[in-house]
Amino acid sequence: MDEIPVGILVGWIYYWSSFLMELIQITCTNNDRTKEAEVMERKDKYMKVQVQGTQLFIEMFREDLNTPYTGHTAGLEFEWQPRN
């Protein structure tokens, strides 16, 4: 069997990794209930998630890297604190 060139292999891994979902548990601060959400985009101080089983997207922000992401929708506040 022929070996796959490293450049092609790295490109393939990068391409397919974009399809892997990162699921997190966000917490509603109004009632302490948790919901599973898929991370659509994530940066140091911004994150966009989609609540599983819905078409609801929540944009979440944080002021400092040591504080949780916070977002609002439908009159509710949601938080998520990444694990270090």
C-alpha cells in the first residue's frame, strides 16, 4: 500500500475536524436549569451556540478571560464557564 503524503493527511484532518461538534452545557441563571448547546463559533471573549433540538442561537460574551460567557434570549440569561 502506498503511503499518504503528510500534507494531504494534515489537510484531510483539518477539513474533517471542522465537522466535529463541540457540545457544552449552558446554565440558565434565572432557574438553574441546564441545556446542551453546540458551539458554532468561539473566540476569547465571544461565543455563538445553538441550543440542541431547537433553532435557537445565543450569542455569548465575556469581559475577562476569568469570567463566564453570558448571553440573553427570550428574557432569560445563560452562562458557560470553560474549564481551564
